[in-house]
Amino acid sequence: MAYQLEGSMLEVCTCKVICPCWVGEDPDGGTCDGVIAYHIDKGKVNGVDVSGRTFVILAHIPGNVLK
């Protein structure tokens, strides 16, 4: 799959500082609820223009993701 993308990402979660799930630590409140959003300013995926698209991932992590 060939792709070239330019844009921005926003990540927020219910943890206090940096999301501990990225490094395999326990979530601050026992669970982590988060949103990761990507906005593509300019780009193509397999030759298809995806400029101006936004997609969002909602996550509920009920504990340490590595356990």
C-alpha cells in the first residue's frame, strides 16, 4: 500500500498527563477512555486523494493493555 499524508493528530484521554498506555503502565484511574483524531490536509492512499478527510478512533481500555 502506497501512501503519502500530511496533516495533524490530536490525542486526549482521561489520564492525568501523558497516556500511560503507550508505555504499558496502568491507567491513572484504572481505566482509560480516549480519542485519537487525524485530519489529513493533503495526501493520497494508493493513488486516491484523501485530502480534507478526518477520522477518529474512540478507545476504552479497561486496564493495562499489556496484562
